[in-house]
Amino acid sequence: MENIENPEFVARLRSGDDTAFALLVKHYHPRLLSTARSLLQPADAEEAVQEGWISAHRALPRFEGRSTVLTWLTRIVINQARMQLRRAGREIQFDPTADDVLSHRFNEDGRWQLPPHKWDMQGPDSLLTRDELKDCMEKHMHVMPDSQRLVLELRDIQGQDFDTICNILEISTSNVRVLLHRARTRLFQMVDHFQETGEC
């Protein structure tokens, strides 16, 4: 597989090489679609990514290489998704100032006040439980604030580093960390509740 982040490949892209662009689409389309789906319904996400590819193709001659190609493409797709959200009357708010929903579980020196319950995934019902937990997690992800879901997608699912996420979203590292903490906390609470009650 050709390294699509190396300078020679980027030069081919900038010069309008259609074969190079097709390889770029094949390589990065699934990741970009996953990012768009963290903000939009599947059909809208597909449209945002298609629009993103069109925008990227037009802008490639002006790509300066100040970020990786993937970071640049991800920013384009997120901007397309934001435009769709604005048209639908929804906008992504990056406000990390809400209260920490797990603060009651820790004492002043940061130690557990109420430790998490042991998650038992052994036994004959474990496969069924895993499927139910997966469905529950998808439900909770769907109602999570857009900014938290997007940061969780970029960091924990795609494995992007904090600098890249800051660059893509144009927010500070501290905001990224807060949003990621809140997203993880929501999932933690959901799994904790599921293990205690067996309900989503």
C-alpha cells in the first residue's frame, strides 16, 4: 500500500493525479464516514462526506501541507457536517463548562469514594448480555452531545492524538480533554447502571 501522507504522493494529489485521488478516497473514506456519522444520520453523513470529497478535490492544488492529509480531510468533512446541522437548525456547541457527573464518586484527594461495581461478563448469559450492552451503548452514543460524541470518535475509536483533534476542531487541548472525559463518563455511568440493573 502506497504511503499517502508522503510528500511525493501529496505532490501527485496537488497536480491533479486522478489515480492518486482515487487511492486517497479508497483509503480514507471509511474513517471520514465514521467521523460524519458521529454527528449525522447515516444518509446525511454519506452526503457530507461526498460533499467533503468534492470540496477537497477542488482545494487540493492549494493544500499547503501544514497538517496531514487526513487531518485536512477530516476538518473539511466536519465543516460539511456542521453546515448540514446549521441548515437543520442544530449546531455543535463546544462548551466544556458543565458539571462533572462523576464528581460525587471521588473524595477531595481524587480517590474513589464509591468504587465502580465489578462488571461480571462470565457465565452462560454473557453473549446475550454483550449484545444488549452494545445496543444500549449505541443508544447512549446517539443521545450524547455532538461535541462529546465527535471527540470520542476521533480519540477513542480512530486513535487520533490530542494535537490532531485540536487542529481538526480548532479548540484547545483542555477543551478536548474535558469533552472526552464527559463522553467517557457518560458511557461509564451507562455500563455501571446496566451491570447493576440489567436495564439500559
